[in-house]
Amino acid sequence: MKVLKIVFSIVIFFFTLSVGAQKIKIKKGNVTIDDTLVFKTDKGFFTGVKSVYDLKDNELIFIQWDSFINKTTGEEVKYCSITFPNLDLKTEVRIRTFKGLLKLFIKNKLFKGDTLIEEKVQLFVKKYGLEFSKIRKEQNQEKVIIINNEPSKQKKSIRYY
């Protein structure tokens, strides 16, 4: 009886998770959430950049995937830069897929319909910051030390007494 209650509780838990989850589909440049057209995106081959458009084809978000080798750990750091062109805001996250980014945007409630909520976007940008650009910039600033081994050419003064 005790095992049956545990199994039943687990089934109820996963059922409630699946009911609350929104289904995101991306097909032919259209982004649908729970079978409702919400956004448009770039069609065609993935080129490392992607944009999210409202239904009137106004660009809301520009996304660019990038990577670098962390010199201290030797690991490849993959991240994406997210720019909100109309708000002049930018941030970076370590999510690798476009669908994962859309889920992050929805989780942070950045949209009302197909328009951005400026206050939510500002909070989102503060929350994630520009961590990867900062690390990359610090690692690319190499110090150059110039060593001059030539003997100094000082004028010798001659004193006459």
C-alpha cells in the first residue's frame, strides 16, 4: 500500500509538470507556443545568428552564438549574445539552442503577446550581464614588456680644473 502511494504521488507530480509546460514549435520561420503563432524567425540554414520578429516583421531580438577557449581552464566556452535592438540592451547566456532561449524568455516573462515588456527585459539583462565578454576581454589583454639591453648613451662631461 505504501509503495502504491509513492508511485501515485510520482505520477501526479510528473502529470502536473507536463500540464504546465508550454509546447514550443519552430517551423518554416514561424514560432508557435501551444499551437498559437507568436513570433517569426529567420528561415533557412543556421548561420550562428538568429533574430526574433513580431508578427509585423519588426526585429525584437538579435541572437549571435560565439565561443572562445578559456586560457585558464583550457575548455571551450560556448555562449550566445542577446541584443534587444529597440531597447539598446545586450546580455549573454550559456544556452546553446534557439528553443532553449525561447523557453528562457518565456520563463522570465519577457513578452506580452508578441511585444517585449521593457521592465522585464531590463531585469533579464541585469540578471545575466555580460560575463563571457568580460572574461574574453581579460584574457585577450596581454601585457607587452620591452626589455632594452643597450647600454645607455649618456654624455660624458669633461671637467677642466
